[in-house]
Amino acid sequence: MMRVAFFLITFSFVTASAHGQVQVKPLAPAAVPATLKRTGRVVQALRYTDRTGTYTVLATQTGARPDPAAKDTDDAQRADLYAYHYSASGAPTWQVHDFVEECPLDIGAEFRPKGLTVTDLDQDGTAEIWLVYRTVCRGDVSPSTQKIILYEGSRKYAVRGTSRIALGGGQFDGGTYTFDAAWKTAPAAFRQHAEQLWKQHLTEKVGE
């Protein structure tokens, strides 16, 4: 009986540990299946497995293009970015879409380098999907809008603010941010990681 009890305890521990693991595999954009419907060019892709299943996540951008809806100017542009989350069957489970429209100036809607990442900070076996990106329409040296979007399952969290630009002489413009209301009930580790990501992507060099 003692040996049986010990085996059951050991087996339960190994099973729980396995359930707590999140496995992530990067995907080359060219390897993304055509059956996963999306808009724009894939700039980052990955596949992960957590305790709820296997999923694919894409980050895509359209780049600047003429804006057919613009009424005030013929040279207005728009730029869109998307993040898509698909189940193992290829069915979409959530989507992020942000954009700039009717912009006759310098325009951008782009994910940051390595702006798509996966964690399991609370170690509950459910992956956390992080997106970091910027959008801008400007004709001068001014900060871009910057956002961090986090999904854990179907729950969404957002951090919104601006990049920070050096003006010279030790002066800076921008860099502030706010957390939306969802963060009030988020694990402390989520907020700490979001703050680290913001610092990591804070500084912008205009024209980069």
C-alpha cells in the first residue's frame, strides 16, 4: 500500500508539471498555411501549446496605401495592422485590428521587432499572448501612439500611451502610458511584465 500511494503522488506531480508547461515554436512567415485567412503581410508568427490546446498567432501589416475613404485630400493614406489567433482547426478565436486613416503625412502602423511574444507568468498552464506596436500620422518630430495588448484566453488587457523621442539637450517628448481597468484584477506579474515591455520599447528614433 505504501508503494502504491507513493506512485500515485509521484504521478500526480509529474502530470501537474506537464500541464503547467507552455511550448512555443516560431514560424517563418513563408511557412504560415494559406488556409489561415488574414489581411496584410505576415511579419511575425508562432505556434504554441498550453493546457487548453495548440494555437497559431500571426502579426500582419498592410503598410501605407491610398485611403479610398478619404474625402479631404487625394494623397491621404491609411495603414492597418492585425493580430490573429487560431485554434488547431484553423478557426479564429480572437483578432486585434488597429489602423491610421486619412493621413496625408508620414504614416505608420507597425509591430515592434519581436512585438509578438508568449509567456506563462502565473504558471497556470494557460499562455499569455503579448503584442507591442505603434501607430502614427505626423508631419513633425512627435511621438507615436504605442500600445501593449495582452490576451490570456479570452481576457484582454491594454496599455496605451506614446513612445518617447529625444529633443536634444536632455529633453524628451512622450513616453507616458496608462493601464486599462482590466489590469485591476490581473496578477501582479502581468503588470510588472507590461512595465518592462514598455521600457524595452519606449525610445523611438524618428525615421527608424
